[in-house]
Amino acid sequence: MIDYSAEALEQIRDLRADFERKRCIEAVRALILSLTEAEQQIKRHPAGGLRAPRPYPERASLGRRWIKSGRDWVAYSASQPPVIISVFYDQANIPGRFK
């Protein structure tokens, strides 16, 4: 299992709560599957990933890699062991979302 930062856990809770509020149970299942697949991808090839999510090239940061898993973008630290540090739904075009 890969660890998650407090910020990533908060983002996941917010996504799940939004899906549940909208009664989108399939979206909750897809989020869980997406995170499971992201963990597997990171374990298999931790040096992989992109410098930034395609819709947000300005998010490139040293020591951070991004992967697309399902409908979600997942950022993780390039350190060993890797830590998932950010998660967002690919349709969430939210200005100012990133810190």
C-alpha cells in the first residue's frame, strides 16, 4: 500500500462526499477503483508519470509526478517510498484549486 498525504485524503473525502450527495454511487466505485489502479501503477513504475497533469501544465513541480487513473489525476512524490499527495477528478476545472 502507498501512503497518502493529509491533503490527498481531504481531497478524496471531498470528492466522495460530493458524489454521495449527488447519489452517484457508480462515481464512488470508480474513485475507489481509480485509486487502487493508481497505487498499482506507482508501485510498478515509481519513476514514471508526467511532470504535470495535461490540463494544468503550470502544476509541474520538482519531486512530483502525475498519472491519469480512470477519471482522476493523481500526484505523487518522486521520493522513496512514494506518497500520493493530490487527487482530483478530471472534469473538475476549478480555478485556484491547487496551492
